[in-house]
Amino acid sequence: MLELGQNAAPAADLIKDVTEANFMADVVDASNEVPVIVDFWAPWCGPCKTLGPMLEEAVTKANGAVKMAKIDVDQNQQLAAALAQQGLPLQSIPTVVAFVKGRPVDMFQGAVPASELDAFVKKVIEAGGGDASGGLDGALEAAEEMLNDGAVEDAAQIYAAVIEEDSNNAIAYGGLARCQIAVGELDQAEAVLNGVPAEISSEAPIEAAFAQLELARQAANSGPLDELKAALAADENNHQARFDLAGALHAAGQVEEAVNELLELFKRDREWNDGAAKQQLFTIFDALPGNDPVVLNGRRKLSSLIFA
């Protein structure tokens, strides 16, 4: 099950264990995109065990405006020595160093209160030219990109953080539900959507997520493509086979093909099964962005059939 909320594991794209092998890529190079806060720690260090989780929480709350790298100095002694030679005071730990545009810009040593960590993170974000106020729009864009790239847990972490900041953010609720759908946790997705505040329950992102949930439940019961194609080939007026084929095609990611089968079914018998073809088309359209070519072409073709 995908765990969400404050008790979720750190987002892999935001918080990483870094070694000498990937220090350049995940700290120096990455800091050209967003600031990277590096936590130098060791397993035997008591203050490190206190500071680390607090710093992870502060970074996660920044909604992608800053990243964190964790470096075990015992396991990366050569790296620590090389950085010390370049002027970083790593004789005591924990030591926290912020990198912006490939260079260290700020640091502190020892455990500090959560309020100071939040202030440090805010200062680092501003040093990198970012929006330290939360930047919810930017966070939502980052989460959507993560979800599209398959980084579902990372996206869910950000959507959950946005909801904590703005409990009426329909985009965040819809995105969180879509994360659950993406990992097959359909009941969890339904629980997220059922928990949406009433005043935003009819907004487009919520309706889109409900549509995706309905399609996902249908996909779980869809039949084999080859058998459905064979049944339709044997009888092109087998409306149930065509309808089921559309569902199987959608489940297989062939959305445009699914829409075409439903359009064909509507053309042959628009009243079949209480207008099931049109209803299913609207469900697919609602689940997709309004500017998706499949939606635009599908709606145009459906309209031409309705008014023919």
C-alpha cells in the first residue's frame, strides 16, 4: 500500500543518500536546478539521529523548492576529507551545508530547534531564487511531472503536503487520488475523494479523478483483447462485445482506439443499454485533460453523430 501523509517515507527524488560516486550529480550539478541541503552525519552520532528526521521534514514541507542529500561520513571518508580540504569544516557532526549553483552558500553545525531549521530552509530557497512562501502552484506542477514520470510516491508526498497547506485545493486532492489509482489502491483513492470538502467536490480535478477511478475499476474486470476482438469479428453487431472491447482497449492504454469503438457503437445503436456508449465516452473524456487531442477529436465526432 502507498503510505501518504506525515508518516510517509521521504520522497526519493527530494531526499537521497549520497556517496562519493554520485556527489557531483546529486549535489553539485543538482544544485544548479534547486538548492541542495547536505546533511553530514554518522550512525554513532546522537545529535545526528535527532537532527536528520527534523531536517527531512523541513525539506519535505518545502514542496520541492529544495532537495536534501545525506552523507554518512564514516562510509565516505575520502569525500569528507576532500571537502574539508576545500574549506568545509567537517571536523564535527552533524554539519549541514547548503549548495546553490554548485557552491556552498550557508551552513550550521549541531542539532537546532525545528523553527531554526525552517528558517534555514527558507533562507536557502531564497538564496537560490526560489519562492520560500510555499509556491503551491510550482509544487503542484512538480508533483504532476513526477506522477507522469512514474515517481508516484514522490508525487503523493507533495500532493499531501499541499493539502496540509491548503485544505481546499482540488488539484491536490485529485492528484493524490490519481497516485493511489496508479498503484492499484482503488479503495484508498475512493477514500481520498470521499474525504474532499463539500465546497470543492464538484470541481474538475475531483470529477476527473472519480472518472479515472471508475475506469480503473472497470479495467480490473476487462476481458482478454484477442477474445473480444474475435467475438466482434464473428458478429459486428455484438454490441456487448464492442463495449467490452472498448473497456479492454482503455485498460491496455489504447485510449483513442477505445473511443473509436464506443463511437462506432453509438453510431450503430445510440440507445443500446440506456445509452451506455455515450455515458462511457463522457467518462473517458472527464478522466483526460480537456485539451487532450483524444478528447477534442472524440467530442467533435460524438457531436456530429448526435446532430446528424
